[in-house]
Amino acid sequence: MVPIEVLKPGKVTLPAHMRDLAFIARNFKYDVDTLGNYYSFNYKLKKASEKQNEGLDSLAVHSALGNLQKKILATGRYDTIVTYPYNAIRPHRGKHVLPLSPNFVTQICQESHVDGLVALEMLSYFYSKVTPGVRDDSGESSVKINALWALYLPGKDKPVDHFRYTDNLVWERYDQYGNLDMKKVNPDRKAAVEMAAQIAGEQYAHHMGPLWATANRTIVTPSGDEWKKATQMAQKNRWEEAAAIWNRLASVQGAKNRGIAELNLAVAAEMMNQMDLAVSWASKAVKSMDGKRYGPVAGQYLAVLLARQKQISRLNQQMK
């Protein structure tokens, strides 16, 4: 297996010329959300002090919007983000989240010189802590977080996109192998809420897209020095050298493993951003290995490449 970074289109499709956005927090809470000033400590509900609650909502909002900005700017899809202050809209409550008025959206976009408005419609959280020794030696910190996002465009009567993120994030002192790590410290309320809010922002960035994702590609290595050498070149990211060897192996008359060489050449072409060539090689591999051991692998990879071609077409429309 060799890793490849793949840029995937998001689920929010905007015209390519729309490259500037404003961010604003609605400061809205549902009427039923009555636990914002409380937390759980060793399975008992506690009310946080005024000092403990001071600035926590502001920290959560800034963390969510800040990470969203960081993630979407990194994709290159957007150029400018204008973030409004936390108190731009006063805190308020209600039974339902009502959409922002079209006039308000237009005003914000005009004064900020942006193309659209991202609103953090609602953000709520509840922190729980279990100290080590109460349940087990690890203890646990957790945050139940609920975020509602919306994207508004001038001239539209309602949001063009809605996204809800709900999760229960848990921190323990176990390592990846299940062993207790005494050096780890479970986060306190402030730190846990901040991290949970950052994740809420990251999740909407993934939804908006585009986003980079790591995928794996299969290199098949039959026995033989040339095959081994080509794989070593590929693992060192020396794809042109690897492709030269596979080309030579594929061109041998009556080559037993021609289909494997063609499959590997398809991977090399994709790694070098030559998608049409990758599809061509993968198609040849499918024909060469019909009914053979790696035939299904070639067929699955060809389907992946064809799907990527469609994704690239969508990305080009979003980013050109």
C-alpha cells in the first residue's frame, strides 16, 4: 500500500467566483437548553461558578469559527474570511432557530464586501468529568456538543445549506494499545469545550469542502529483482523511475504478469496527476487480468479512478 492525498469536493456547491465569506455567531440557545451553566462531576450535577462560566461561550464560538476559517482557507477554495465579533448579535433564546432575514444577509455581505454569510446558528455543550479511581484508574472527560451551521447568500430567502454536528467526545488516559498512560491528563472543562468546538468547526469545513483526504493505493510485487526494485522506487516517491521499470516489464512479449505491471502503471500515473493515463492503464489491466487473481483489484481500482475523474470535474467547477 502507498498513501496518496486526494482533494475531494464538498457538499456545498457555489459558483467559482464566490470566494469571499463572512462568519457570524447567532448567540442562540434553545429554550430547553438549561444546562449551559452546569457540568457533571463524578456522576453528580454541579453548577459552575460565575468565574468558571465567564467567557466560556465566547471561547467556544471563537474556537469553532477560527478552526472553520483555518480549514477552508487551507483548501485554496476561498480567499477572504471576515469574522464578526462574538457579540455582534446579542444572546437570545427560543423554541426554534429562525432564519436570518434576507435584508440582514445582504447588509452584512455588502458592508464586508463578501459573497456569502456563514452563520453558527447554535452551539451548545455539556462537560462531564470522572476522576481516576471512581470508575477505573483512567478517569474520563467528555463533552456533548451540538452545533448548527447555515450558509446564506444575498438575494436568497432562506439558507442554501444547513449542517448539524452532534457528538459525544471522550478523553481517557489509555494509549492506542489500551494501556494506561499515567502521564496523560484528561482535559478540564475549559480545555475540553475549546477542543470540542474546534472539531465542530472542522466538521463543517469538511462538509463545505473541498477537503484533503488520505487514501491508499495497492502496488502488487511478484517475485523478481526488477519487481522489487520498482516497488522500492515507488515507496520513495520516485514514480517516474518505477514506471519505467513497469513499462519494460509490461512490454515483454507474452509477459506472465503484464496485467500487474499495467495495474502498477495506473497507480504511478495517478500519483503523477495523469488521470487520463491512469484510467487507460487500469482499463488495460482489467482486460489482461480478467479471471485472474488480481482481476477484482484492477476492476475496483478502475472504478475508483473513474469516480475521481468526476470529482476533479466538480472541483474544477468550484475552484476555477
